[in-house]
Amino acid sequence: MTETTPHQTDRRAHPEVLLIAGLWLDATAWDDVLPPLAAAGVRGVPVDLPGQGAGPGAATLEDQVAAVVAAVDAASGRPVLVGHSAACSLAWMAADARPDKVGAVVLIGGFPWTDGQPYADFFEPVDGLVPFPGWEPFEGPDSADLDESARRRFEARAVPVPASVTKGLVRLRDERRFDVPVVVVCPEFSPEQARAWIDSGDVPELAAAHQVELVDLDSGHWPMFSRPAELARLLAVAGQASTGSGLSGR
């Protein structure tokens, strides 16, 4: 019989949720989500993405995928992968790399790209970096729930992303990823809109997924800042379900 330490026993007793932030954010983006997650009995693990906030060429998309896959490999049991915004594709690529190891994927405010598409080629780089472009591109539902104080706090913590990451190509190889249960958290758009996009073929990866759940969250694009407790509650449900018969059914 293998002996376990108290620390090992504690880790095995708590579902693990790996948290992957989107563009311009580092692991501290989840600071307000971690306490309510812990209170719900779920271990939140923010993933440090190489290159976030570093210089031009400091990391590639492949480096970031490798960091997420390493976090999956280091987890006890089958963790839930949580991707926010552009990082929805990161979470999906990691699930593609470890389909038997991932309990579920939660996508917040975004969808995964298909194989061969650029990861996040939305904004023109400046000297090899993609800085936060300001609020103009996000006026409306994306940022309506962020007051001036919240916007200033966001701007103070925003970090540039190397163009070598944003221009990297999504690579998907293992069709067993479609067996991984998916939860789409719908903040600035509704579950009805998300379903219409999926059914119309705009989101081919989720159209092919075998189990997709759409969950409403009344917030803007960054609920980890504006609705951390509510977001944590949704993630805790996903984490708890992934260890039983809930989301995964496997």
C-alpha cells in the first residue's frame, strides 16, 4: 500500500481548477476568485503563462500551451481547465493534448478556434508586443459593468503579450477532445446567442463536442474582476461535478 502525506491527502480530497487568463492578464487576475473557490472546497490553481508581460519574442504560443499541459500533468486527479477570452483556445489545446487527463473545460467569454487559425491576431503589434489597446474596442457589453475605478485598476495591472504568442497558430490533433465535457460561461453574451453561434457553424469545435452546457452570468467580459464570487460559484460547480458523474459522465 502506498503511504500518503497529509498534504497529498488534502490535494486529492479537493477538486482542482486550473485558471488560465486571457490577453494582458497574468496569474494575479484570479486573486478575487480564489477565496470563494476555496470556501466551496475547490482548489484554484492560476497558471503562469510564459511571455505575459515580458519582452518581444519572450515566449511562443507553443510555450504557453506547454505551461498549461505541465499544470495538467502536475494536478491530482482530472482537473477542470478554465480558459478566459483568448485563452479559451489555450484550454482547448491543452485538453486536446491530454483528453484522458482533463475532467472538463470551462470557457469564459470566448470560444476555441479551429486548427490552423491564429491564436489572437486581433490587434497590431507595437515593436513585437501587443499592449492593452484601451477601452474603445470594448465599449458596450464587454466593459459596461466596470466603473472608472475598476478600469484604472485593470489598466494598472494589464501587461503586454508578445506577438509571437498572439500570431501563433492553434494546433489540434486528437479528436478525443470532443469527449471532454464543456461548460461555456456566457457573460457579455447570452446562452441563446452562444447556442445560435454554435448551431450555425460559427464555432465548429463546440458543434462537434459531445457535451456542451451553456451557463449565464450577468457581467461583462472580465467577471473575475466584476463578479468574482458569482464566477467562483459556477467554477466550483464544474470542479465538484468533474470528480463525480456530473459534467463528465465518465
